[in-house]
Amino acid sequence: MFKEKLAGTTLLLCVSFVLVYFGYQVLYGNHGLIRLMQLDEEAERLAYELTEVQEQRAKLETRIHLLRPESLDLDMLDERARAVLGYAHKNDLVIADPAD
């Protein structure tokens, strides 16, 4: 009788341990629910970052297209060069902006 109780208790403890172990792994393991939520958050963040990078790339591609010889607008190039370098033609009227 004592051996049967001991065997039953031992079996119950082993089953309990296995259930606790697998329960812990389901929640906190490398492939558990917590990790799944972390991966979902990371996927959302990376998707947002991807859209930002794609928008930046589209803007850069547009600017690059404008600099190609077949689509280069010399007036726009002259205007940008003057704005960046701070030059003006002798016949230009320059109005100083105090905010600059």
C-alpha cells in the first residue's frame, strides 16, 4: 500500500513538473506567447521604418531623375546653385530675409 501511494505521488509530481515546464515554455520560451508578441511589435516597427525608407528613396529617385542630362532643367539648376552658394546676378533684385 505504501509503495502504491509513493508511486502515485511520484507520478503526480512528475506530471505536475512536466505541466509546469511546458506551461512556462508556452509563455516564456523562445517560441512562446510573450516572444510572439515581441516579434509582432518588432514587425510593426520595421514595417513603419520600411515605409519611411521607401518614401525617402522615392524622393531621392525623383531628385536624381531631375539631374539626368535628358531631364535637366538649366534654369532650375541655376536657381539652386545661386540659392546654395548665395550668389546673385548683377541685375537681380535681392531682398534680405531677417529670419535667415
